[in-house]
Amino acid sequence: MKTIKSRQDFEHVFSRGRRFNHPLIRMTICESVGEGDSGRVAFVGAKRLGCAVVRNRSKRVMREAARSCGFPVAGYDIILFATPKTRVSSPQEMDKALRSLMKRAGVAGEER
């Protein structure tokens, strides 16, 4: 899975991307530029969520849900943010939340 790593790429997605919220997860999505057809994903767990164990578990759950939803989506850069409810949710609940966000954004991932 290709990930967004540079600060410049994060700022590009933040400035030009559209934002979608769900109680379990937040998503910012932008069409990719310069990467061809391959899409990229970033998983963010802010310090305000808690200690490193909590942040890492939240990101693991988001990664599992993203894999099952067919991420990365070709042609899009996507940043997924953990919320306080992410840490107590199961991968199945996250999968359902992520699919609803993708539907609202008008993006279709591959089924896996």
C-alpha cells in the first residue's frame, strides 16, 4: 500500500481536498497529482487521542478497514484520521464507516 509521507503532499491534500466525517473516522480526499494512476493513503492518530498504544491501535484498525475496502483508490490521495471512538471500534465497524464515507465522496474502491 503506497502511503503519503512528505509534508508537502499532506499540505496539498489538506488545501485542495474534500472532508467527510463519521463518528468513527474522518477522511480528507483529493485527486492525486504527479503519481499517475496509483493512489496513496495516510493514517493519522493525533496525540490528543491518548498514549502511543492507543494511537497505534487506532491506526491498525484503520489500516485493516482500508485494506478490506480496496485502498488505495487509483487516482486519489486519502488521509484517514482517527477519532476518540476509533480506539474502541472493531475492524468490521470501521469497514462499514469507511464504506459509507467512500460512498458520500463518490469514490468506489475494489472489493477484497
